[in-house]
Amino acid sequence: MSSPRFATLAIDDAERHSVVGGTLQWIPVREPLGIGAFGCNAYHAAKAGEDVVERHDEQGAPEEGGGQQELYLVVRGAARFELDGEEVEARAPFVVFLPDPSVERYAVALEDDTLVFTVGGWSDRPYVKAEWEERFFAEAAKRREQDGGAA
């Protein structure tokens, strides 16, 4: 639902995209709601053992998403985060905040139907849409085409 003054999105009903070579289920939130002030998305793992955060850091150019602080909110289920090699078990509701962009991060679901919501941005400059979002949309479209239309 949206109006000129607000927008809503039921995450469980939102379109999901298989990305990162099919290892990650990405649920765009920022783009469908038209958010420009910060980045935000959700990730879902249907089964325990599936990725809910791809292995990465936030170093690099701002147009590539580099330099961002990130917050991960485990909304449902549980995930094991690896943060620079240290493990943190996060059972919903649980927040992981990463103010340092150089921290390597990764998370795997510990329970079926795990949902992680993420928010990112810079503390010292306005938000700029990262190029990886377009790459994820393109990868998902290619995967759907290869799979005969399935997401």
C-alpha cells in the first residue's frame, strides 16, 4: 500500500530473488518502497544451513556500497553470524550492528524460515544507491529466465 505520504510492504508477501549464485534469497525493500535516505533489504532462508547474509565487507567505493555501517535484525528464526572470524549466535529478536566497514560478515540460518532485515548507510554523507542492487536484479532475472520463469 502506498500514498504520496506513506508506503507499506508485507515482507512475507514481497517478491523474493535468488542471488549470489542461488545461495541467497533477497527480498528488496528499499527499491519497492522508494526509500532514498538509507539502504534496507531482507534475506530469507527456508531451511537451516542456508545463507542469510553473503560473505562480504563494506570496504570499497560508496557507489559500490563501500564504507557503510550496517545493522542486521534477526526478525524470525536464528542465525550464526561470523564477524571477522568470531561467531555470534543470534536468535530473534536480535540486532547485530557493524559500525566498522572493514569487518568481514557472513550469516547462516540455524532454523528453518529465518528472516534477517538489514539497514545500511553512512554516518557522514547522504545515502547513494549501491550498484549491487542492479546486479542482484539482473542476476535474479537471468536465473528466472534459465529456470523457465520460476523465481
